Amino acid sequence: MHIILSVLILVGGQSVHAGDLKYPLPEPLSPDDFLSFDDRQVRLGQLLFYDKILSGNKNISCGTCHHHKFGGGDGLSLGIGEGGSGLGTQRTAGEGADRIRKRIPRNAPSLWNLAAKEVKILFHDGRLSKSDIYDNGFNSPADEWLPRGLNNLLAAQALLPLTSQFEMAGNPSENEVAGAAHDRIDKVWPIIAKRVRVIPTYGSLFVDAFDHINKADEVTIVDIAHALAAFMGTEWRNFDSPFDDYLAGVESSLDASQRNGLAMFYGKANCAQCHSGSLLSDQKFYALAVPPFGPGRTRPFDPLARDVGRMGESDALEDAYRFRTPSLRNVELTGPYGHNGAFASLEGIIRHHLNPVASFDHWQPVQAGLVPAPWLAAIDFVIRSDSREMQRVRNKIDIEPVALSDKEIDDLVNFMSALTGKTATQLPLGIPVEVPGGLSVD
């Protein structure tokens, strides 16, 4: 039984017993709900996370697109990866021969609470999950080439952007990492591991942080992945929001509007039908008719700049245009919203959920927060000229429309702000001043 069941929620001036809500309130989170990590590995992971030495051209780090200043994201609808310059909403698409050749097809996912034990699947399309299918513990884009020895999902995830041409690897003719990536994915990781371990400071840090490492030349990509996971899993662990206080029985932690919004969320608005549990995500996949744009995450045989979502991983037609339910913790810090960042504000994405068809029909390209890149203009919105594809996206909707007043929507938005942790903008380690590789820190 939830402690909160004894609390009364004021709705429209009336008291409503929380036990009468349509969907159950979650159990409070605790440290026991998360993987634990060695503090030495956490501190090492912080340096690696912001060190551009992990990228092919040594010009972008994990932190460039998942930055502290942007809630673990980049503040853009579609990211600007390798070849870009700057940070967040001030990032540019580069120039000359070094400019980007493609936008990142999807919105940079936030990093909040990814080390929670209940997290079993990652990425918008769920293309990384725990599995024994390849005898390495995971079902991933690396298939059987993912190295053995990775002990958590977050560590497996950390290896994949390093191999991506448009995220961190660069173009085949530019560096040995990119060339290796176009040969076979597993040939990338030994190159990066050697780059790291030959730096004396890193070598010493790995020997100190990992009991099985006695000398620097024993450092492998698995150790690097575990350090990155330790940092991400610890740094972005956060559950000290007013909502958490409310779940613990402190009714005054939410104001009247936020309590009304909670009642909407777990009642009339049906938000908790999918955004359930302590992380406010059921980790399942739904089609919401989010307006498509950008290069899309195409499959090798796809002739279109489209994104079929979960179907690209499952090959099941019923999964077309379905995307993973995101966690809503600290959601006000992680805009824009949708798998492609189609909506700049919480109000915008909420209104889309309430009436997907009307929102789809009225959405305009100006709403996309795209970094200017004139050489990509022809592809940015080309999918919108394909009437059949647009109709397919529009017709595949897994949720029912809900009518709410403007006041009820305002209350929902206010409730979302109560999901922000009190320490969410003051995380334990933050951004390092410098990194052992000697490269600049974004």
C-alpha cells in the first residue's frame, strides 16, 4: 500500500481521495533501486565523458550532446554531431570540408536514472536490450561483435556512439576510427582503448580504479565502458523532487495547481497509462503521430528519409512508428520533446498527446529547432512532401484523444515542474576543468 493513499488531493475545490485515482501512484525511489558503482570509476568516467579523445577526429565528446547545462541533452530537436562546433543551442553545423554531412536523426535522449535496476531497454526504438541472443548479454546494433564482459546496460550503450559516423567517429577518409567503423564495428574499440591507455594519467587512474588492472596496457574498451557507465549512472541519478516528497507523505510539497495536475496525470488525462511506475515510464512503445522531419533513422533498404521507430528493430509491422515511452523525471530540463524534438515546450507536447491528429495537421516546420545547415535544407522536410508516408504516420495512433480545459493543461504543466529534482541542476561532479588527453572541454 502507498503511503500517499491517505492524502487528499484538491481538485476544483473538492477533495478527492488519491486511492480513487484511475492509475496507481508509484512507490518512492530509494538508492536500493539503482546499480551501485565504485567512486574511483565514477571520477574516472567523468573525465572520459568530457574527453574528446574518444571521438575519431578528437573534436566531440559524450558531453557535447549530453551536457550538464542542458539537463543531460543538447537543447536541440536533432543533434549536431561530429563536424559541428559549439555547444547546445549555440552549436553550429560547421563549415568547409569539416561541416556535418547529416543531422543526428533523433533527439538526444536524457540520461536521468538510466542505472535504475528496472531499466531493461534503451534508445527511442529500443535497439539495445538485455538478451542472451548473441552470447554477450545484450541485443544491440553490434550483434555478436559487442565485446563480452560488459556488466550493465549503460556500459553497452556507451560504446555505440563511438562507432557512429555522424555522432563521434567521423567520415571514413578522416581518421583510423572512422575507417575501422566502416570495416567492422568491433575494430573501432581497440583503437580508442589504446588512445586512452597510453596517456600516463589515464593509465594510472585505471590501475587505481579497477582491481583487475595491474598496468596500463591491460586497459580495454570494456573498462572504459564501465567507467563511463559508472559516471552516467551516478551523476544523473536523481529522485529528490517535490513529487518524491509528496510520495513520502509531504502533501505541502505540491501547490494546489500541481495537485490538480497530479490528479489529471493519474486520472482524466490518462498520462499514467504509459508514464507509470517510479520512473514514469512503462518502457513500452507507442505510436503518437509525432510530425516527421529530418533525415530519419532509415534502414539500409529504405528509400525514404523516414523513421519507422520500433519496427526498424523488431521488423514487426505492428511496431511501425512506435517509440519508447520516455521517463518524465526532470522533464522540464530536457526539451525539446518527442523522439525528434518536434515540440519545444511541455505544453506543446501535452497538447499533442491530447489530440494527436489535430496537432499533426497544424504542426509547421518552423516549430522544429534545427541548427541552420543550408546544404541539408533539401532533406530536412522532404518527408512532408510524401503524402502517403505522412498519412501512414497520421493514421497510426495508439492513444485516445482527451478533452482538457486550458486550466487543466496549465495544471498538468505545473505538475511536470514538480518532477524536477531539487539537486538536478547541481549534480555531484559536474564538468571537469580539464581532461588528461589535453583536449578542450565543452
